[in-house]
Amino acid sequence: MPRTARRRWSKEFKGEIDGIALGETGPVIIHGYDPPAGGKWVDNVIPGKLGAFDRTTGEELWVSPCEVGYGRGFGAGFGNQDDIVVLGPGTTGYRIARMSLASGELLGVGDIRPFDRALVYGDMSITVTQDRLCGIMTAAMAELWSYCRDGERYHLIGRSGNHLFVVFTDVNSKKQGVLRLDVESGDFVDVPLPAEYAVIHEMAAEDGFMVLLVSERAPNRNRAGGKPPQLRLEAFQIDAREVRPLWRSPIENDSYDEMPEVSISLNSQKLYVASSALLEVRDAISGRGLGEWTLPGLDERVGWEVAMGGGLLAEETRASVFELPA
């Protein structure tokens, strides 16, 4: 029987939450906005605000207006200069903004290209749209490289060491695979997983490991075959030269019409698998189960992150921190 995870704290917000960041140490970062009355506003972007909260107690450390607002595309993470870095839409175009981690003071703003997804690291921030990947120097807030290749569409990204792993679709075969780029230069390295997957739904990566959540077909297809669509976890070990399979494991699904809503995260060689309100923890190397925990509100998640035994969960107007196996 799954246990209920111990909640460190939970906090209700007047506005709505649309982004979070959780580092190995330091405060919890929450990005949100105040929706206008009636849901109508002049621009396509609602101004945002960023707050820092003590990861142990939930005490508000600061809340400040943010140059990045609510809209398509969002990314947040921590820089190397005691700063928090946020990417997303602004009132005059897409922006990257740096703010002091101690006070929320705005340290700088740069213009960037529109994007769908983003990863933020101290040295580089990576953005992706279907037709392009961009590498942005985090401290300088300036684009360093961009990558695109004919016949490819890009979806998910993850980082392991100095390499960026990218889920792509071959536009001719409509199959999906994973390619590898150099993080610093954006140079193509190889295609460790050729475009042979029907669908790659999720990717999680950290130094030395990568896990994919895949399926052989979409819901409502080949229903006459008598089997519901199945999800599968596939784990890989990564080094500079190759990507080696470690293990694979199915995720049960009894519905012919719907895929279960599953998302994954890697931290400290542990794989966290969120499905409905249940969080399963596995050893990333062996796939062995380490336990299951119920996280109230996980099934209503806007976002969730795990770092060093802490789980940050954001619902529409509430954020919570839970204790998890580190």
C-alpha cells in the first residue's frame, strides 16, 4: 500500500501559478500572475511576478514583479551568480531575465526568440521549438548558437554532462528518436537512438542517465487488435561515446481510449514517476522499485520538481513541499 508523503508545508496564493524552480539548495521559486477580471486583457501576455520561499518552512522571502509574464513557453532555473533566471514571453517579445536570489532585484534582461520549452542551467539555457534549438549563455543572456536540420522536428530536451539530448521526429517516417548535441557549441554529435519509436511522451535526463516514456501507438488506433495502448519506461546509461540500454518496464493501462497521464523526473540516480496522485520511486540503474507515495494534489498539478529529497508540487493556486527519498 502506498504511503502518504509527509508534507513540509503548503501555501495558498491569491494569483495563479504557472512555473516553478527547485535547486539542490536554497529557496523554492514560484512564478505566477494575477488573472484579469472576466479573463480578458489587452495584450496576449499577462505580467508576471516571481517569489522566493524558504524550502523548509514556506516563509515568504520576497516577491517581485518579473519581466517574464504568462503565455506560451516558460523556463526557470538557477544561475552561477546567486541569481534566478527566467525565460518566457514579455509585453514586448520573448525575454530572459536574471534576478537576485537574495532580494529579487532585477539584474538584467535580454531579448530571445520565441520558444515552446526551455531548460535553464548556470552556464547555458536551452530553448526548443519544432523547427529550432537555441543555446543561450545564461549570465550574458545572449544567444550563442542555434541548430536545425532539414527533415527533423524537435520536441523534448534533456541534459547529461556536456551533452544535450533531443527528442525529434523524422518528418518522412513520422517516427521519433533521440539525437545528441554539444551543449556549449550546439554541434551535432550523433543519433544514439534512431527514429524507430512511435511516440516518445516524456524524457528525463541527468549526468550519466536518461529515461524515456514511450508507446507503440496512440489511443483509438488499432482498437480491433484487442489491446489498450501501453506506455513503457526505457532507461539508458550515458557516457561520452555511447548510450547503453539499462532496463525497460511497462506501465499498466486498462483504457482503450486514453493514455494514462504520466510524467517522469530524474534526480540523484532515482527515477520519480508521477501518475494521477501517486508518485513511484525507482532506482535509475536497475529499475528496482523503492516505494510508492501518495501526494495530495499531484493529480491537479501545474508542475512538479524533485531535488535532494524534497518534492515541490504546484497546483493552480497552491504550492506544497513534500519529503521524498533522496
